[in-house]
Amino acid sequence: MQNIWIFPLARKASEDLRSELEQVLAGWKAHGKPVPSRMQFVEDRLLVVEALDEKSGCSIDWMTQMVLARVARHGNQLLDASTVFYYRADRLCECHYNQVPDLLQRGVLAPHTQVLDITCVHRGSLDGLRTTMASSWLSRFLPLEVSE
């Protein structure tokens, strides 16, 4: 199984940042051996890094630190896992998960709202990244009869 990491960005990734991240990942090694990997951006806001072969804890730390450093150098920053990405009028929006109950009450969010569920990486694939609120971990905020 390949490992996947998702790094949510505060702002869209610039072309310079993309290029530099590609170079960094091309130099990713574990115990002196290259780590075959690939990267992609989802909505220009989520950097997805996939290790396709062997990696070590130290090499994962190296990759993470290199991503953090490059993102910061390009005037961007990483958001933490408390950020919820959702679509409204075909536009990607974000909020803190603590805002979800209020957004539900105001009708901004609903069970059918499309979301990007970055917790999908715990299953080892990107299946389920694009899903509905009712089909994601956010369903815990829905009334019981709606989320079942």
C-alpha cells in the first residue's frame, strides 16, 4: 500500500511553488535510495504527495520539512486538519470545523454539500476525497435521521 499525505494550503499554489516542490520530491530518498513518488494539487489548494515505494520515518520527516519550508518560502502556509473544505456555488470554500454547526443551521452546509475529506488518506487512497458531507466524518454534525 502506498502512503499518501495531504497538505492543505492557505492560498492557491503558485507555479514557482509547484516547480520547486517537484524538484524537492525528485530528491526524496530513504536510506540512500530514491523514493518513487508523485504529487498533484487538488483545486490548487491541497498538495497530495504519494510515496509509491519504501520510505522510512526519517525520510517522511525530511519530505514534510521540505514541503513546509518551500511553502513558507513562497509566502504561503499550511492549514491544520481542523480546516473543512466545502463547495458553495461551485467555489471551494473553507471553515474551521467548529463553524460547521452554525453553517448547517444557516443553510450554508447540508448533507448533500460536496466536501473534500482529507481524512481519506487514513484508508491509503484518495477514494472518498471528493464526497458529500453526509458521507464524510462531518456527518457527526448532522441530525441522526439525516446521517444514517
